[in-house]
Amino acid sequence: MGAILGLAIAAAYAYGAYLMSKCARWNSQHYGSGTYQAVAREVLGLKWKGIITSLFYFEILGTLVGYCISMGDNLAYLFPHTGLSLPGLSSRNVMIFIASMLMLPTVWVRDLSALSFTSMWCIASSVLLILAVLLSATVSGIGFTHPLPFLRLRGVPVAAGLYAFSFGGTSVFPSICMSMKDPSKFAKAVILSFSIATVSMLGLGIMGAYMFGMATKDQVTLNMPLHSITTKIVLWMTVLTPMFKFALQLSPITTSLEVSLYKHCKASRNVLYGLSTLMRSAVLACIAIFAMIFPYFEYIVAFVGSSMTMAICLLFPCSFYLKIFWPKLRPRTKAVILILIILGTIIGICGTIVSVQGLITKRKSS
């Protein structure tokens, strides 16, 4: 049932990306800009544009919290007997602290072009992870032997939030569409990219579920045999990928804060540079502290997916499209889009509530 849910969300997001590309082309023809924020401003007004921009930023922050948790979990699994601890901090939180300190110099860097290679690194690590899980099942002898129930209702909201997060990316699709030599081929590009992502994620999920059954952890790397060289390579790639991407992911927030700082603070260039560096460090510290307080990867990711990514990738694109093209749409098309909005809203609300409840429950029991 999880695979069926994943296919449904992937299809809905792909359709949302297609609708968003049509809105971007319409906005570019009429107002000269085809970005997501430009469409939001012209269709819904400045107030909603501000709300959507805030959602973008909170989604980035939530993603980075997930990165910190993932790095802490995998480093703690890599070094189970180090005995590292600080007053009030578990070994996992110490690992989050160490990873944050290692990332701090990259956060200070203003020119991030040197980190653009992480795109290829991310693709390579994703492919290697799938191969490593397959090898663990076949060569290491784990096998696909665990029976699974067809449906666990209590797991649906969190699973939906995880899928909602994983298939996110619609916010950058309008810019990609407008930069294509032939934007009419964007629909084919969306279908191809979503197909690759869907096969990869569902394939990995199904393999992990049948390998480890109900003992499957929120990150499948934490189930894999640590004595295997392949596992150690994958664990290091799982740690290094978010570490390399962190500064790039954070840059929209730090750039926005810096613009505000330079605009409102009248001081020398060196003082402003120092304040900017402190501000960047403080943002990283806040993210790391939050990850230490709520180090529950599945609930953090599900919360971001349900409360923010679902709105950005499905609800708003459908709303934009209806408002722009309503007089020209067939009744069947209107009905389909309205059903998507209703279902997306229900899934988003349920996933958000269950994720928050899970975070609170886990925190109280820890």
C-alpha cells in the first residue's frame, strides 16, 4: 500500500509541476517573469507572495534539520564504540555537533560555485545506496524474507509526509522550464525525471522493507551490516552528501538576511562582514540545536513534507492554474484539480498532526 501511495503522490506532484510550468509561461508572457514567486505575486498578490516565500524558507530550514539528524545518526552508527559524550548530550548529538563544526567554514563562504559538484556527488551516492542495499540482500545473505502486512493505517499519514517531501522540487521547475531551449518539451522532462525518482525510491523502499520487515529503521543505512565495506562506503557518502550540500541549501536564507543586514545597518564594510559571519554561524547553530532537541528523522521529514512541501508542490500550483485559466477549462479538468486540492489538503493536515504528535511523544519518552 505504501508503494501505491507513493505512486499516487508522484503522479500528483508531476501534474502539479506541469500546471506550474503553464502558469510560469503565462506569467512570463504577460508580466515578463516566470519564477514561482513572480507567479504567486501576480496571481494571489503581495501578501500571499510573502507567505509562500516564508514557506520556502521554513522548508529549507526543516530540510537542513533533517540533514543534521541524518549525519548524526549515520556517524553514530559508524563509530558505535567511541564513547564520545558531553554533559547533557548523547553520542548522536555529539556527532551532530561535530558535523556542524565541520560544516561551519562552508557556511561562511560567499561564492558557492566551488560546491556545485555536489549535484553529481548526490546522484552517485543515491545510485550507490540502491546498489549497496541490493548487494546486502543478495551477496551478504540477508535476503527478502520478511512478510509485510498489506496496510498499516497508522503509518499512512507519516508515509504520505515522507513521500510528499521526497518528491518536492516544484518551486524550481518554473525557472527550469523558462530556461529550456524548447519549453514545450518540459512535460516530457517532468515525466522522465519523476519516473526515475519514483522507480529509485519505491525500489529502495520495497527492498528495505522486505529485507528488514518491521525492524526497518527510518534510514535504511542504519539496518545494513556494519562489517561490510560497501556499507561503510555508503554510510560515508550519506554523511558527506548533506555536508557538502548544506551551504548551498542554506544560501537563500543567509543571502536574504544579509541583504536586510546591509540595508538597515550602517557600519564599515569590515564590521558588516563580521556581523554577517556571526549571523551565518547563528543560523547554523539554531538548526543544529533544533536537530539535537528533536533528533527524530522520520517525523521531522514527514512534518516538512506534509505542512510545507505539499502546499508548495501541489496546492499552490493547482490554485494558480485554476485562477489563471478557469474560464478556459473543461468541467472535467476543473473537477480533477479541485479533487487534488481537497485530497492534498486532507493528507497535509493529517500528516502534520500525526508528525507533531510523534515528535512530542518521542521527546517526552526520551
